[in-house]
Amino acid sequence: MSSNPPLQMKTTPLIMVCFYLIVFQFTKDDIGNVPWLFQDNFCDFTSVHLGFNVSLQFTQASLGNRVVRTVCPDRFCGKDGRAPPGSVCVTVTGHNRGAGIQHLTIPGHYLTPANPSGKRQLCLVLKGAKAGNIVCLKECRRKTAQVVTEEGENFPFSDICAAFEFDKNIVV
């Protein structure tokens, strides 16, 4: 009776590159365009709700033209418990009067940062030297898709995310 040795796979550079690309693509697609949202050290996520637009491809709720907000103080733990990897817990007000607040868990690849709506609003800076800082807006220029902070710095909408104060005294 002959015993066959177990099959061994040789690791070649090509196989390693293919493996890396598959893992990288899965991770990138899993969190979409908001990788910073999953980096705990990017900013103080416990102090603000962040606003996001939700892709129309998300079919669990009708959220077109509405901004969802991350839950605080832990964006990964909502009313229904811990969010699965690559997802965040959010709230949004109901469509109808008296509908209340909806609690949802949404995968990151359905989210894009919401634009600010006006002056004196808070925003999270996403890129550049101020990345991770919360700033207050002096001006919101919708026609040119830019904001001016109270410190006089200009940012395009693509470099910021709408933020909202977290009141620790209000429990949702």
C-alpha cells in the first residue's frame, strides 16, 4: 500500500499578488468610499453624529433624499445590537408625521458623506492637513460646492462630511 504525500502548493509571487488583490478588493468593496469611518483613530466619533446619503441600491428602507446619522457614542452598536463587520448603525426620522425614528444597520459601501446644508453647521474634514478635525462653517456655497470654515479655510464638498452635535443627555 503506497502512501501519497499530501498535496503542497508552491507559493509563487504571482499567486501572492492574486491573493492580495482579491483580499484588497473585498475589503475595499465592503466599506466603499468611507474607509475612514472604520478607523477608530481618525476622529472622536463619540462626540458627533455623522451624516450620510444612502445609495438607492440599499433596499431595506426608502431613504432617497434623506440624510442618515450615525448613532453615538458607538457607531457600531445600535438599538438591535452590534453591527456586522463593514456596517454601521444609523438613525433617520420617519417619512410620515409621528413615524418616529428608524434604527438601521447599513453596510459601508452604501454610504457617501452628506454635504452640509448651511452656515454654522459642523463638518468633519476628510482630507488634507486638517483630516479628522471637526470644524464649524462660516459659509456654505452650494453653487460652487465649497465651504468656508470660521477659521477662513476653504474645502470642497468632497473633502468634508456633515456632522451634528451629540447631546449626551438625549437617549434615542
